[in-house]
Amino acid sequence: MFAEYTEKQLAFKDTITAFVESEIRPLNDAYDLTLPFTAADIRKIWQKMIPVFLNPKDGEAIIDMKDIQNASHSGEGLLGGLPIDTILLGIAIEEIARVNPSLMCSIMISLAPAGTILVSRNDEMKKKYLLPVLTGQKIGCAAITEPGFGSHSAGFRTTAVLKGDHWLVNGTKTWISNGDISELCVLICSCDEGTGEPYTAQLLVDRDVSPYRSRSLPHMGLKQFPAGELVFEQVKVPAGNKISGSKEKKGDGLKKTLQAFEISRSCMALCSVGIAQAAIDASVAYVKERRQFGKLLGEFQMIQEMLSDMATETEAARMLAYRALSLIQAGKRAEAAAAMAKQYATEMAVRVTSKAVQIHGKAGLSEDFPIERMFRDARMLTIPDGTTQMQKLILGRALTGLSAFS
Ligand SMILES: Cc1cc2nc3c(=O)[nH]c(=O)nc-3n(C[C@H](O)[C@H](O)[C@H](O)COP(=O)(O)OP(=O)(O)OC[C@H]3O[C@@H](n4cnc5c(N)ncnc54)[C@H](O)[C@@H]3O)c2cc1C
């Protein structure tokens, strides 16, 4: 059970905090916070982060690159046998999200295909794409949602029909993180090998080889985070690019997709924790400066109560998220733990940033202060990777053994 950071984790946290303050915070002045990152922006920033994230020397890094090409997935757990430290990953996510959650989301999504490739055991794809993804040469995305299928993600309509040496792909995916700037897409679709027995699969679509169209979708918060629609119209994808799913093991592709949510939901929870922590830090600083009725705001009991609630809820969410990541690290299933963390943390961040607005008064609503941006950013996170309601239904299913959805 996760209770406290180990010495190694604390040392990593110090390193990442110092890095974020010296290298990431200045980017908030260098970039327009209302415009989505381009692929070139993400590549450039990722180059700075590689030495901290991927350390080939001493193994104290999120991904140990020493033998990554030969690493192979084992066991039932999501990342069993792979040299990925999920707690260090969580620490990095929380720290980066504290300063720029849009950047955090974009980098994490870009790296996501690396995990999918490693888990897939497709050696050809591993050889071809693992390093380009990890080194930022290919900006990644994962496409499940379609215009008609959001929460009911398994209902998707995108198809891939095998024609000799390639799949012919048709369909539209929407609200895909990094979609418009993506260069490599993990596409969830229905594969048909001509046997009339379609099955769910994941295809790795390299945009250079298999061009697909896209457009950017503007949104309320996380303004620098590029979300987009992808259109596949008669797109040819090499037959060997299937990374999960087969007609023999029909449920395998869907199982892999759903299992990947365990880590993405835990990460989303820590992104929310990072935003909430930033709102607390800004609020504490503000109440020690702003005076009313001849007193500092921080001296008023009702202000202290709000701060105390904000800190307690943020810490509770942090513990839930690290607990889910600890289970994944231990090679155990974390579906319920990740659902609990995701729904609590994302809703918590909305409450906490809303209280931060209240504490700041009119300054909390002003675009001259960062608080309104934190509130809009937090509001974005109760929807992706399964809405709050879907997380509650997953928990309800775990508690009762009865499914409210299929
Ligand atoms: C910032 C962001 C990033 C995203 N990134 C990606 C990505 O990278 N890849 C990707 O594939 N998708 C992505 N999405 C899409 C996301 O996964 C969907 O938006 C989400 O699954 C919900 O689908 P929907 O928006 O269509 O809502 P709907 O499914 O239409 O739901 C609308 C409302 O109805 C509720 N509802 C639905 N079904 C039930 C039910 N059975 N019981 C109770 N309530 C229900 C929902 O909780 C919600 O409140 C992203 C979305 C956002 C906001």
C-alpha cells in the first residue's frame, strides 16, 4: 500500500521539481498559453526532458533505456516485466501538471504508443517505432472515440479490411489528444480478414506511410493541448502494423485497450492533483498578501477552512492515484483503484480550483491571474478516459458484480 515516498522517489521528486521550475516554468512566458502546441514545439521541449525521464545510466528514471529494445511484457499486469517505474512517472506528471498541464498531457499522450508497442510483443513494430516514439521523432496519439461513440467506446464503427499486404481503413475519430499534430496513431478499429468474423484490434498507423486527414478542435481549457479529429478514408496500413487483436483471440484487442486505461486514468488523476496543488500554492501566497478589514485574508477562519479543505482533498486524491500506480507497478490489476482515483481526483480539482477562484475574489476571475485558467483546465479532466459517471459505474460493477452498461 502506498503511504510515503521512498528515498529514491524523494530524490527523483527533487530533481524533477528543480527541472520543472528552471526549464518548464519559463516556457509559460515563451509560448502563447492560448494556442495549441505544434509537433515542433513538443519535440523541442521533449528534447530538454529526455535526460530526466529516460536515464540510461543508473536505472533511476521513469523508463530505463538500457535494454528497452529487448524488454518483453510478462504476466497479467499492465506493465509486467517492463522497465517502467510508474511511481516516478506519477511524480513527474504531478510536478509538470502543477506548472503546465497542457504540456504534461501532450507529452504523455505522445509517449503512450511506446507502452502499447512494448506490451504488444510485435517485434517488428518495436524495432521500427519504439525509439522514434521515445525520442520524440514521432508524436503519438491513441484514437478510440468517434462522433457517435464516446462513453460507449466499444461501439466504434471504424473498420480495417485486409487486402493482400495491407489493411484498408475507413472511419472518423474525434477529440483525439495530439490528434491534429500526431505522426503515429494507435488506432482502435474492427479488423476483418475477409472471413466475415471481424474482431477488435489496435493498428499502428504511421502518418508518413499511411496519410490520414485531421483538423484541430478548439476547447474550453488546456488551451495549449492539441485535440483533433482524424479522418481515415481508404487509408492503406501495412498488414504487419497490427499490434493487438486476432480472430483466434477475439477479445484480446479490447482487453489491451481497456487495461491501458488503468495507467492513463491514474495519470489523469495525478494531472488533476498537480493543478489542484498549483491552485493551493497560489491561494496561500495570495491570502498572505491581500488585506481586507485591516487584516490579511489568511487570518480569517473561513478562508483557512477553504484552504484546509483544499489541501485535504488534494492529499486524498494523491494517495488514491499513487495507490493505483503501486498496484500496476506490482503487476496487479488496478481497474477499480484507477477508476476511484480518476473520478475522485478530477472532480476534486474542479472543487479546489473553484475555491481558489473564491479566495482570490475578482482576481480569481481575471485573465491577468492564472486562477481562472486553472479552473478551466481542471474542468476538462472529468470527461476524457471515461467520464466521472463511467468511473462510478466501473466501481459499482466491481462492488456488486453487476454491470450497468455493456
Ligand atoms: C481533453 C480530452 C481529451 C481526450 N482525448 C482522447 C483521446 O486521446 N483519444 C480518444 O479516443 N478520446 C479522447 N477523448 C474523448 C473522450 O474519451 C470522450 O469525450 C469520453 O469518453 C466521453 O464521451 P462523450 O464526450 O461522447 O460523452 P457521452 O458518452 O455522450 O456522454 C455524455 C454524458 O452522458 C453520461 N453518460 C453516458 N453514458 C452513461 C451511462 N451509461 N450512465 C450514466 N451516464 C452516462 C456521461 O458521463 C456524460 O456526462 C478526449 C476528451 C477530452 C475532453
